[in-house]
Amino acid sequence: MPYIASTLTCDQKYTHFSRNADGFLTEIEDKTVVIKGGFGLATKNFVTPTGATLTPITDEQLASLEQHSQFKMHQDKGFVKVVKGGSADGDKAASGMTLGDKSQPLNPQMYQKKDEDRPEILSVNTGPIKV
């Protein structure tokens, strides 16, 4: 069973559409695949996942995703990766992937990397924090 490893912050719904007789786009239900996100988001227990989120999919869904332009773009940018084979580990799957996207919540480490002149001050929305 293949898995999709994702380092996207939010869930991603990949949908195929077709035109009906009136010319309107309609969603093709059996070709819709939802890939779980959650990288960099704290859970209700304040645990922030550091590895990729794994979503099991069928071979038919994989064939559908390989034809989807947005999935290809996410794959080229390193946000999603196809993992084939038995079981998979999110931390191992995340190696070589882009970790987090621009919709990820801000955290103190982001500020520390940007302000190398003053690494002791981390400016967060609540004000400066001394380390």
C-alpha cells in the first residue's frame, strides 16, 4: 500500500473536475483524494509533529494523483512524496523534503535565525523574550 508523506501545514484536497451538459464544472467524487497535513501545528496536547504526516492511499488514488497538476507542483517543491512499500516512518520520510510552508504558525526559532546579531532576544507577538 502506498503512502503520501506530507510536510504541508494543512490538509490538501486534490480534486479532478469535469464539465456537465450545462458547461459548469463538477467535482468527480471518486477521483478526489485528501492528503493529511499538520506539519508545524501543535495538537490539542501541545505536541508539534516534526516528521512528515503519512496518508495511506490506494493504487487507484495514486494513479489519479500522478495526473493532478497541483500534486505534481507540491511534489516538485518537496512538500509531498510518494512512499511505496510496507510501513513507513514520518521522521524518515521527511528527510530531503521541504519542512513547512508559509502558512505554518510563527515560532521563536524563526526569529532567532533571522536576527543573528541579537540571538538572545526572540521577538514574538507577546513581546521580547529573554533566553
